[in-house]
Amino acid sequence: MKCTSMLAALSGLLSVGIQSVGATCYGSGASWPNTEEARTFVHDACYNSGGMFTGYYNSRQTKSMCPKSGNLGLQFVVQNTNTAAGFDLGDDDCYNRLSNEIFGCEHGGASTVSGWYFK
């Protein structure tokens, strides 16, 4: 009885600090033609001065890019989903979240993490 009560209490405490996360991998469509090239596009967009995804995002602002890899256009999207405030997305957060979509999903995917949407 004590063990069950302690586990329930611990579970409740752990759930308080967990951030809202939603992720979906696309089940069809083209596969990544070159994951390392895609990672380079994301790196440049997240870290380079004037990169596509650097800087401040107004409330609900979306930034996107569609670089070519072979004959395919690769669509990358980042959105601040906050309805009341703007924020500057951290370079590491940008790179890591978009890299997750490249390496975590064969056909790409989308996720929402801590008020940011990545595709």
C-alpha cells in the first residue's frame, strides 16, 4: 500500500515539471534525399548571422525556407505559437528541434515544444 501511494505521489510531482510536447512523423511522402545536407541547411538557418530562423519572432510569427536537395524542395518551418508575446528562439533549440525532424522521421515530421512549432 505504501509503495503504491509513494509511486502515485512521485508520478504527480514529476508531471508538474514536464513541458508540453507533441510530435508527429509523416507516414508517407519522399524520404530525405541527403540527411547531412539537410542538417547543413538547418545549421546555417539557425546559427549564421542573418540566418532564416535567427532573431526575434513576434507573437504567432512563422518563418520558413525551402532549399533544394537534388530535385526535391525541403520545407522547414518554425513558428512562435504564443498568442500574447514575442520571443527570440535560441540557436541551439532551433538546430536541435529541426534536426530531430530530419533524423527522427524518415519522411519528416512536426513537433510542438514549449510554445514553438517545428516542421
